[in-house]
Amino acid sequence: MGGMVEAVERGYPQREITEASFRFQEEVEKGERTIVGINKYATEAEPAIPTLELDPEVERKQVERLSEVRATRDAGRWREAMDRLRAAAKARGELMPEFLECARANASVGEQVQVLKEVYGVYHDPGYF
């Protein structure tokens, strides 16, 4: 195949993992492979799994706080920090000092992530099967 890079580009490792996972699941479902608590010695009733439910008031307060920070921060310092983060990302430089300066300039994590998305793009799994 020409090496690991070419194999990854062709989706070979992902395909092998997917096929092995499918075979494993088939074995479990047919009873050929035992998983205690799943297909052997399992209880009849599945236990309820508690889900985290946040009070909408918490979200409202956080959005309000974020709006206040954005309205009162030093816009020039924020812009400079964001521009330096963007430049370091484009140069493939060290980002940690820039992240720290962004935090000092009250840039939100979401704003910093948006800069990285602009520079690097967003990864999409090709979904080879």
C-alpha cells in the first residue's frame, strides 16, 4: 500500500476497525462472545441513568455575564490578542502564550476556537467503511 500515510488516506485502518467492530458486535448478539451484564447475567430491567438537567436560569445568567464582559472589556487589547493568536496559528507557532494573552484580554473560549477554525478549518471524518 505504500506506508501508513497512504493507508490512512485510503481509509484502510478505519475500515479494518469498523469491520472488526461489526464482527465483534455480531458475536455478542449471537451469543458467541460473552459480555457479563450485557448478554449473560444481565438484569431484566435496565437501571435508569440520571441525566444532567440544567436550570434554564443558569444559562440565562451565564449569557448575561458573557454579554457584560464583552461590553466592558478593552476592545483594543482584545483585538490585538485575537490577531496575535491568528498570526501564531497561521505561522504554526506556539499558541499557549497567545491563549494566555487572549484570556487576559477577556476573549471567550468560543472566540478563540473560532479563530482556530478560520485558520485550520474544521475536521470532518471521511467515514470510510
